[in-house]
Amino acid sequence: MKNNIMNTKYIWLLLICLGFVACNDPEDFVDAPEPEAVLPPLTAGSADFSKFVSVGASFTAGYADGALFMASQQNSFPNIMAKQFAKVGGGSFTQPMMNDNFGGLAIGGTRIQEPRLVFDLVNQIPVPLESIIGPVTVTTDLVLNNPTGPFNNMGVPGAKSFHLLSDSYGNIAGVGSYANPYFVRMASSSTATVLGDAAVQAPTFFSLSLIGGNDVLGYAVSGGTGIDQTGNLNPATYGSNDITDPNVFAQAFSTITTVLSSGEAKGVVTNIPNITDLPHFTTIPYNPVPLDAATAGALNQGYAAYNGGLQQAFAALIGTGLFTQEELDRRTINFVEGQNAMVVVDEDLTDLGAINPAFAGIPQYRQATEDDLFVLPLSSLIPQGYGTQIPLEDKWALTPEEQMAIQTATDAYNATITSVASANGLALVDLQSILNQAATTGIPFDDYVVTADLVTGGTVSLDGIHLTARGYAFMANKFLEAIDATYGSNFVASGNVAKAIDYNVTYSPGL
């Protein structure tokens, strides 16, 4: 009896073991969750974040969707960084807050800057806020309600490098010419400088972002002409829109860095991206016009006299080398059924009237190529005949020659920035490489891949130049990464960085 009981016990034990063996296929097991990695505690390294001051232009201010407004300021990259700095001894971070979420500026009730753009879900395009919600009153008024500083965020939309040193840049009497209305709001006095108001706070840590960006951006957004096609006081076009001489930039940047670095303050700077990679310049193709055969024929009739004048000039100048077959072909206008290149005015073409007064009436027209770029505001005018019946003035396009001028200046500015940053032991963020990657392959950001595409890319806001909240969060993380590498902090390794999911890519019209 005892043996039977023992045998029965072993049989059951054997069956249980066989059951375990039978379930030993991979699909029969559920992987146990891996234990969360234990992150190291946050450390500041050799940096002191107790007094953080950020100096720059529109990106620093948090400009987005063609305006500055409360929500965009709250998502400025310096404010995002300051939240991380606060965890390791950083102090309070004050910003010159706007009065509403409409955006725009006024002087004594007269509007001088329009409200922000919003996304039209029906037509899938950026549109003015008021086209969606109706008229609004811009409540941020330079006469009525300027905030009181000092401000840790010294980002001034539209500021060029040398503007940061100007003692008239905050004088309300100069708004519309030599002064900047955004700095008027925040300046400690009418003769204050941006650099002076930053330096007087004795920062222990500072950031300099995109100093020099506006030194080429004003030229670019005006198609190389300096003309503001929006009708606003465009923050990218205050004052002259000529490209800043690289020697002037170098002197200004060196002065700014020397002053802010005094007292052993540490800091982080950025180089300048290739701004022509921004969707403000890449969204509109050179050949956006679809035509049927009848419309193409009618347009060709309209340009028949122009083409005929070119033929006469070529016949008269053949053999002189002043007007070649190649240029004749380039300047001849011809529309066909299907997609068509737009007609542009190109000041770099030969001025035939200067060669022979008999040809003074022949304009400098040609059809665009894929090497030309077009500014984003043109998009609303193409359906009205711009680029077909109406040749595009230079302000709508960046020709290859104008793009080269921008690139040459950008390269010179970046050489200065790299040299000065190295000489002063400053962290350097390579925004040029970052934007290039966003414009080509895209960049992973948590569970997303951000690109430089307008609207859909998640990085660049509706104006095609400035960033979305998620774009500024990504930028803040790149600053923290550079700070870690230079000063031995560990914001990234300790997980003290901005999370993509916490930052939207559009702002609601109903903010």
C-alpha cells in the first residue's frame, strides 16, 4: 500500500514536470517587464545656474506663428531650460510677458504688428487668426502697459548682432525706423542697451542664441530687396536689411561674449543654420502653376512682344559676346500644358538697355528653375496670376546669386562664433547641422521624428521660420546636451530634459 502511494506521488510529480516541458515554447512565456534603469542624480558639474540670463532674438523670445504671445513665451526654449536649471540651484526666470494670446502690438491703440497665424483645418493652410475667430483687440500696447524688468529672457524679436549694443534701440520715438518695439517694452530706459540690461544682472550662466540670424534673415525674407511684403513691422526687417558686414558682426559678437563672460560666468552659444533650409523658403516649388493648353497659349500671346524684343536684341548684338544664345534661351518665356515654372524678374540678367538704349524697354525676365527659392507669403498670390500674367518682382524670390550672398555671410559669422566660443570655453550648439538633418532625414525626438516641413514636420511653426512648442523643447534639449558635454553636468543622462509629448505643434485659435 505504501509503495502504491509513493508510486502515485511520483507519477503526479512526473506529469507536472512534463507539463512544464510541454510549455517550454517561446510563445508560451510572457516576458517579465525589464526593471527600469536607475538614473544617476542630477548634477550641475562646474556650472552655476543661480542667475541665468538668455540673450538673443525671436527664437529666444519664443516667437511662433508670426507673433509673440503668452503661450509661446511660456514655451520659449530658455524658459524650458530654466525649469531644468531650477532642479540644480537655478533661480527664478522672468520674461517680458505679452498681454494676450492674440499676439500683435499696438501704440496708443493703433496696431503696428498683426496677431498670430493659426491652422485652417478645412483648407489645410496657415491663415490669420482673425479670419477664424473674427476681429480682436490687440492689448499689448507700448504706451499703455509695458512690463517692469529686469528680465532673465532678453530675447528681442528682430534684433541683429549690432542692435544689442545700440542705446537708441529701446526709444519709443524711433519705432518704425531705428528702434524695436519689443525692446521698447522691456528696456530699463530709453537709452538702455540689450547687452547692458542683460549684463547688469550679473549672470552666472548665459545663453546666446542665433546671434547673427537676423543679420541675414531680413535680407532673405525680403527676397534680397529689404522690402517687407506683409505690410507689418516685420520683426525680421527692423532697420536696414542689407546683410551685415562679417567684420561688424565679429566685433559685435566678441563684445557681447566678453561682457557676458566677465566674472567667470559660463555660457552656451549657437551657430547659425542655413536659413534657406527653412520652410519659409522651401515650401513653394518653382513650378506650381498647372495650365491647360488654351491658357498656356493665351499667356504665350501675352509674352509675344517681349520674346520678339529679345530676338531683335540678339540679332543686333550677335557676335559681340554681350548677349549670347544661352541667355536668349534662358530669358525666352514659354508656357505649356501641364506644370509651369513662374516668371521672375532677375536683376542679375544683362541689362540690354545699358548696352543699347534701343532695347531699354526689354525687362529682365526669365522663368524660374529649381535653383530659385520663393518666400512663403507668395503662396496666397499665385492663384491671382502672380508668376504667370504678373512677373514676380525680386522681393518674392531668392535667386542663386542672392542665396550665395546669404551663405557666404553665414559661413563667416559661424567661423567667428566657433572661434570666440572656443576662446572663452563656452558650450556650442551646432544648430546648422541640426536644421540640415531636420530638413533632410528628420530627427528622432522621443516617440516622434521631427522634420523641417511646414505644418506636418512638428518643428517649424506656421510662419515657416520660427519653431513650434515642440521645436523649442527639442532645441532646449540640444542646449542641455551641449552644456553637459562642456561643463560636466548630466541633464540628459539623469533624464532631466523636456519630453516631446508635453509640447504641442500648433496653438488653438481659442487660446
